[in-house]
Amino acid sequence: MWHDISHSHVQRYMQQNPYRLLAFSFLGVMIIGTILLMLPMASAQGQTTALVDAAFTAVSCVSVTGLTTVDTYYHWSLFGKIVMVILIQLGGLGIVSFTTIIALLLGKRVGLKNRVLLSEDVGQEGMTGLLHITKKLTLYTFAIEIVGGIIYTIQLYPYIGQAALYTGIMQAISTFCNAGFVFFDNDLPYAMVGDILFNINTAVLIVIGGFGYLAAFDIWSHRKVRRFVDLKLHTKIMLVGTAILILLGTIIFLGVEWSNPKTFGSLPIWNKIMASLFQAITPRTAGIATVDYNALHPITLFVTIILMFIGAGPNSTGGGVKISTVAVTILASRTLFNNRPDTEIFERRISLVTVLKANGIIFLSLLLILIATCYLAWDEPYDFIRLLFEVTSAFGTVGLTTGITSDLSESSKWVLMLVMFTGRVGVMTVIGTWALRTSPTKPIGYAEENVLL
């Protein structure tokens, strides 16, 4: 009797709030991943991995971050790496999306409550055509990963031999999901800084994975017309925002690091350009690096922090506050100077609710990053910018590091886990898990009064 009441109470508590269900689904998979990675068979040495390291890796995989406290290539066995790839795929595709596809394949019916949760997971407003979109999303993901995996296998074979047959697919999943894990020797990407095939394949997987499937589907549906004006407003913002971030990032990286003897200084001109382009793309939450970030100039580190904070696009495998969120905030700020009451772009007006949500996401995200950075600065001996870099990388689910992750204290690692989890499910989802309240609309409004700014 007590068990039935308790189970009913828990079920009602979870179903009252789609944010809560979404957050706990990710948390549950992270716990399972931690247990599997602690098994001796998951370690290359056949030993049990410490709880904090197994948990950190599992959280980093499910949140598709890429930060790690142990060397991925040397520490984990093939079983451990397979567990990591499954966790990355679940985190990148979306746990609810993945389980929905399994249910559809088994002929199960997807109920209304699960559809509401699915709409939160994939970022789709409304439930019209939701299952069709989920099917397309799954095919889209697997098709690109297979193509990318084949290219990786061909490209990596001269370096690592037959191991490329499975490493290529693992790396493609990690790259497309913007996870940042490298399933071969960490020094190998540095040697491939001028490898055209590796750079192009990796950059394309990163951009496609972080662009957002709704925008990608919109472009595909207009492939015959090929007119920018016919695209949806969100797609236009993503295209322009992505191009601006990559272009500015490339120019800044190239200018600042051109003569740096520890990074670009000894490279040929073409390799410098390629390295700059790659380093401008990878902070879009991908985390793969072809130069040593510990050797970068502080200006380059700070620019990378900004890029990591902005991140990728909504309903993508990437993290950050999202390009569209930053774009809406900038556009809203512009209204202060053009004497127009509405936030407008491309002859469209953006709703006030969207503007308020964008400002709230940025404020709460900055608050989380600052609090976590202050804790690490109190607990760790490293420079503040390196700690800020580490925390922003965790929040943006990027995975780039200046090399301090494995040397952090256990408490700092747990803080970074919390930041990674929040970065993956979204700061609004985490807050909504505990703070969402539903109340009837008030029949009256309060009198307006100005506040000095």
C-alpha cells in the first residue's frame, strides 16, 4: 500500500512538469553511464575507475562536452569507449528522441505526455508533425555520421592502421554531436593541422551538427528555389550569425597568433589560415583542437571564451546560449537607438516574450558561469582566465581546455559536472525543474511606474 502511494506520488511529481522529466532523464542516463564506466572491463588496465573520474566522463559524454579527467585513448578499453559513444549518441540525439524512435520501431504508441516531453527535447513548438520530424532527425543524424565515419576511416588508416575501422565511426559520432572527445592519440590532431581532408571533414561535421535541424530542414526544403528571402526568420539569423562568427573568429585568430612561436609561428601560410579557420569553428561546442590551447595568447583565449559562450544553434547537438539568443538580445538593444518600439530584422517583428526569454537565458547563464568560476578561483591555483575558460567550456559543452582538467580538485570537478549538466539540458530547463509554477491569469494589471536605469 505504502509502495503504491509512494510510486503514485513520484509519478505525479514527475509528470507535472515536462522540464523535470527531461532533466531527470539525462540525469538517469548519466548515473547508468557512471556505473558502467566504473567496471574494471571499461578500463584498459582492467582496474576500477575512481567514482569522480567515471562520473565526470559520463556527464561529459551525455552533455556532449568532451572535457575529461583521464586520457580517453589510453585509459579506456574498447568496451569503455563503446559505452562513451553510446552516451554521446544519446546526449546528442536526445534521450527522449532516441527512446521515441525505439518505441516507434517496436510498434508502440507514443502518448500525449510523451509527445509534450518530446517537443521539449527537440525544441519544437507545438506537436504538429512531431513524430515525423523526429524520424527525419534520426535519419539525418545517422546518415551524416556514417558518411563522416567513412571519411575518417580512410583518412586515419595511414596513422593508426586497422583501428581506424571502428575509430572512424566513433570519432564521427563524437564530432557530429559536438562532443569534443578524441578517440585516438590526443597529439595526432596537432600533427594533422595541415591535413585538408581531416580539417574539412571535421569542420563540416561540427557546423552541420551545431546548426540545428529545423534550420537545416528549412534550407533543404528550399533547395530548388535557393532564395534567401524565402527562408524562415530563424534560418536567416542562423546563417548570418554562423558566417559572422566564423569569419570574425578566423580573422582574430590569424591576426593574434600569426607570429606566436608556440602555435602558428612555424606553420606555412596556408596551414596558418586553415588552423585559424578550424579554431574559429571548434569553439562552436565541438572541442577538437589542432593547436595547443595552453600556448595561445590571452586575447585568443578570451575570444574563444566568447565563442564558446555563444555556442551553436537551437535544437542542435551544440551547447552555449545559442546564436539566435544572442542575436535577439543584440537586436533588442538596437531598439534603444533607432527610436522604434519593436525588435525587428529582415522585415519581421520578434515577440516581446522571445526577447524576455533571450535576456533571461543570457543573464542566468552568465550568473552560473561567474559563480562556478569564482568557486574554482577560490579552490584552484591557476590563472583566472584559464579557470574562466574551463568553466565556459563546460557550460558551452565544448570540451576545449588549457590542460588543467585532470589536475583540478574533486570538488572543482563536481562543480564542472553541474555546469556541464546545466549547459546540456539548458539553464531554463534546470530552473524550470524546480521553479515552474502554473497559476491562473490575473484579471487585472498593475499601474505602470518607471524605474531609473
